[in-house]
Amino acid sequence: MTYPDNSPPPSKDDWQGFREVDRAIAENRLTAYSWKKAWADPLGRLKLILIFVGLAAFVGFVVVQDLIL
């Protein structure tokens, strides 16, 4: 029997907290791979840059408006 999260089957001595940490590490690897893959694609890189520039502009706008008011 296989488990969808690629973790070993639960046992009596298994600690739930360690299983959650193991799964978080595995998901972080998938996230890092996705970021690297998106950055390697020219169109994906452009999208990421535009999103971050837009977020930075919004934060700048909010800070400036907060200082003025």
C-alpha cells in the first residue's frame, strides 16, 4: 500500500510532529523546484519580475500615503 504524501505508514512509535516536518521539507523542495523552473523560462521570469515590481510599487504607494496622511 502506498501513501500519497510519500511518508512511511504510521506506527505506534511514530510522532505526528515529525511526519509534519518531513512533509513540509518535501513540499519546500517542490516549491524551490517550481521557482527555479519558472525563473528559467523567459516568459515566466518576466511574469515574476512584473509581479514583484507591482508589489513593490503598491507597498511604496501605501507607505507614502501613510506618511502623508
